[in-house]
Amino acid sequence: MSRRAYSQQILAVFALMVALLLPDMAMATVTIKLATLAPEGSTWHKGLRQMADEWSEITHGEVEVKIYAGGVVGNETVMLRKMRIGQLHGGAVTNSAFLEIEPSAQVIQTPMLIRDNDELDYVMTTMGPEFERRIEANGFKVLNWGDAGWVHMFTKTPLTQSSHVGDHKMFAWEGDPAAVEMYRKGGFRPVVIAVTDMMPSLQSGMIDAFPATPLTALAFQWFALAPNMMDLPWAPLMGATILTDDAWAMIPAQYHDALLASARRTGEGIKGQVRSQDTKAVEVMKKYGLTVNHVDDAERALWISGAEATYPIVREKMVPPEIFDQTKALVEQYRAAHP
């Protein structure tokens, strides 16, 4: 065999090997690991599962999303730590995660600043893209926003009067000293614990009150140990699904637009479901011993006044001043147009 014929044979064998390997290379799977505190079967968990299925379909199986629900990997501080070292790629997170990434979105949780869903939607139309820009400048891709419900106060004994807040040992998020200061300014007695320690802390008496959405209180069964809920919405709790920049870059770019659109639909779906189910959760809890305590108009005004007294702390220590000012202006703008 001539040298030329031999070389051609070698090239043919090489070409055949490449052709055989290409299908496997094309089907290489990118596995995205997402974590959430939301328990399995909850609205948030179901939404993430739906998104995972859509992503697999859109990418023809090239992207697989694995979901770790119910806080099995730890609280949101631990989740973020694992994202930064690559053990996790993202998650569905709330306020404590925003605090560590970029605190602007925490303005939505300012007590009594936003008071209903219409105000929330109006504010998020303008502020949502700004929150995303700031979060993405810190290394995370925002896939969607979604409601987690309206925060209410749950207590072991009834609470309706703002002058009695000091009678209760109130749960406060760890890693957020400004929020602790805000609670104290509002007259509360905050006790800092990890959210994953809520149940044993209620059982031991370390705390006897906590702020939570009805869906959260029901899903984790916390209400059983604090069976009184004040019927005054304290603040909306926002959630977002995020990925690290490195994880987003792992996904073939040709799928980015379609996957982001899928995630946005998921967020909208979660928002609609949470808003209808929050009320239903209260009715379910009432069947199992929850008492809803009414706050009259006069007392409501006192709660609002007490909340507003904490706003300088929010503006100066919790979120960028310009973000607080812009959000507050949007709320006032909406109320002026919808008296």
C-alpha cells in the first residue's frame, strides 16, 4: 500500500470516528441544580417542576433541571454559598437572598409601604427591570419574579394592638441586622434564628410569633404552634428564580430566549396561583384551629404610623436611598390616580 493510500485510509477511519461521536456530543446533558425552601407539592415547587419539564422539551433533553425542595440543602444563606462554589446553580429565593446578592428588591417588603396587589403590580412594572439589572451586575441571572403571598403576623396569643407588640418574641431573619433594628424601632422583640429552625424554636418558646404568608404558615405547619393571625397584611413577599452567570453560560446560547420566556410564564403562573391560594390557605388553617383576629380602622392607622416610623432605617440601612425614594413615589403616584 502506498503512503498516500495509507494516509487516506487513516483519514477515513478518523472521519468515521468523529461521525460516530458527534451524536453523543450533541446530546451532552447540562444539569442545572436548583434549590428552594418551598416544600414539595407547594405552588412554587410545582411551578419549578413545570419549568423543568418545559426546559427539557425546549432543549430536546440537553438541559435537565434537578430541584431540591423544602430546604434540604439549608437556608437561603447556605444556598447562596453553595451557588458561589458551584455545588448549586440557582434557586427560587426570597428576601434573605436578595440581601446578600443586592438588597434593592427588599424594598418591596417594607412594612405597609405597598398595601395591595394592584399597587404591587404597578411598582414591579417599573422596578422589576431595575432590580434585575442590579442583581445581574452581581453575577446572577434573574429568570422570573413570582409572588410568595402577603405577610401576616402569626402569634401564640392574640395580637391586634400595636402597643402590644413588645409582648411577643418575634422571629427575625439571620444575617439582616438592619431588619432587627427596624423591628426594635417598631416596638417588637426580635429573636434572630435560621428559618429552618422555626419549628423547634416555636416548640421551645424561643419565639412565640413570626411574620409569614398564609401559604408558608400552612405548608410548614408553623401555624399549629402560633394559631393566631392578625388580619392586617404587613407586606408582599416577593420571590425570584435565579441562576449564577456561570450556570446560565453552561446552557447553549441558542436556547436562552426560549428558556427565559418559559421561566417568565412560570413566574406569572405562580403569581396567579399564589394570589388565589393565599386566601384558601387561611380557610384551611381555620378548620384546624387558626383564629383570625380583626384589626379595626383606628388600630390599623396606628400600625401604619408605627411602620412608617421605621422607613428611615429601611432607606438608610436596608436598601439604596434612590430605590426607596423611587418605590415610594410610584406608590404615591398610583394612589393619586386611584383614590
